[in-house]
Amino acid sequence: RFFGGFLQSARDTMREDGMLPGIIPTDVWGYDWGNGPVSEGVIYEMPWQIYRYTGDPTQLITCLPYYLKSLASFKTRENAQGFCDHGLIDWIPPQFPAESTVPRPMVAGSLVIHLMEIACEAARLAGEAQTYEKLRQEYETYRRRYMDAFLDESGRCVMDHQTPVAMIIAFHLYDELEPLKQQLKALVEKADFHGDCGMVGIRRL
């Protein structure tokens, strides 16, 4: 019930353009800083975890119209490559107060793909076949675009950093897993078996 109340606040806080703030609830703060897929993903992730742990799809189905608005909002915040380039990056890395060196489109782009997958599942559970097919096609297109941009010919991530490699593995943004496994293994060993990532990367690591 607590999570349901929070999600109602999230839905109430979403602007007409589909943007959520960096904190919920709020009146005006957080729409221009502190949000993006890193923060706005809560409206997807929380219903998804409720469904995973309880089997109750109610919150996913209830949030589906908001997912459609949210995904449309992310499109308005894309860079020239077609990846969301807004909001927080891999927040609070070990070298804080220096910022993470992982580019925002690399972090936000992979998160948007993950959120699109959750939206697909919400549409399937809601019995919205046309919406599901449309979302699934958009998901596959975005996923392939991301892989083409951030994986090299050997199947490794083009950036040798724990966060993007871990996120690519966690969100299944690859054709072959083995090159990424070896890359991540080497990165963890290089860091003396420490996490070298912020709050976004550490969840996936």
C-alpha cells in the first residue's frame, strides 16, 4: 500500500509533456535538474519489482498510459545519435566531487531501453496487443542502435569502464556475452576488486 501511494504521487507529479521530477512529491523542483531516466525510471522500476515479487500486475497496468507519455518525453531529449541525453549520469562515483567520465547518453540510453522493456511487459499484461507490438518494435530498434554505437567489432564495449559494461550485460544489449564477461572481469581486477562506478553502475555490477 505504501508503494501504491508513492506511485500515485508519481503519476500526479508527471507533467503533461511526460516529464517527472528528480524527487517525488514536489511542486516545481527537479524538472530541470536531477531527473532523466536515472530518476524518472522509478515509475517503471517500482511496479516491475512489485510484479516480480508478488505476481500482482495492477501497478504496471495502471502506469501504462504514463509510460507512453514518459517514453515520448525521452524522445524529445535525444541527441543527434538518437539517445536520451538529459538528467543525472552515474551519480557519485568514487572520485566525487569529480563527475563520472561515462557519457550521459551511454547511461541514459541503456536505461531507456530497460524502461521500454518494462513498458512492453505492462502492455502485454494489460492485453493491449497493438501497443505491445508498437513498443516492442521501438525497443528492438533502439536496442540495435545502442549496440551498433557502443559495441566494437569484437563485441566489447567501446568504453573500458565498469558502469557501461555492467549495464550492457544486465540489460542484454549484446549478441555475444563472452567478450563482455572478459572485459568486465579485467576491469574489476584492474580496480583491485573494487567497484569503480556510481549509484547507477553499482546496481548492475
